[in-house]
Amino acid sequence: MDDLFRQSMQDVKLAFDLFKESISLFRMAKDALPDSDKKVAITQAIEEAEKKAKISEGGLAQSLGFLLCPKCWPPSVLTATMVSRNLDKYECPSCKTEYLNHSKRNGRVRLQEATSNIEISNQ
């Protein structure tokens, strides 16, 4: 069962990667066009497709249990930068905000924006 789940996740990741690559190709093709109203419309369509892809990616990540940055839209998946017994520390790759999860013991997530005056001990 784990192999099936792992393969499914690899397939989903591949689909998102291919979609992002397609958007990049459309963007390159659009840049080759002469300036016109059609080029502006194509630019807007590409930007909308990128936004929808990021929203879908964030929704899928959240449904799989990943944490999203509460500040960013479209959502960015937080990256764990420190994991300890009582506290996890995360960073948003988009806005670079750091968060702490103090509720690890009770199995809940309660993100608090990290500030420089919070001391973290790796217990």
C-alpha cells in the first residue's frame, strides 16, 4: 500500500512539474510575439493559469497534511527548518517568514510567527 501511495504522489508531482514547464513554454512563445492586445490577453491568461496551479498545489499539499503560510496568496507550503520533540520551526519559501509550532505535544498545529527574541532550545 505504501508503494502505491508513493507512486501516486510521484505521479501528482510529475503532473504539477509538467504543468509548470508548459506554462514556461507558453511564456517563452508569448515573448516572441509582437506587442499587441492579443499578447496582453495571453499574458493575463498565463498569469491566471499559474495562480490556479499554485492554489491547486497548495490545496493538495494541505489535504496531505502539509502546512501553508497564512500570509501568502496563492498559498506556499512551509518548509520545516528545525524539528525537535516539543517544537517545530518552519519557513515560508515565498515571504521568508519563520513560524514556530508550539502545540506539537497535543498533535495540533498552532503556528506563531517567530521573532528574534524567542529562544529555541532543541530538547
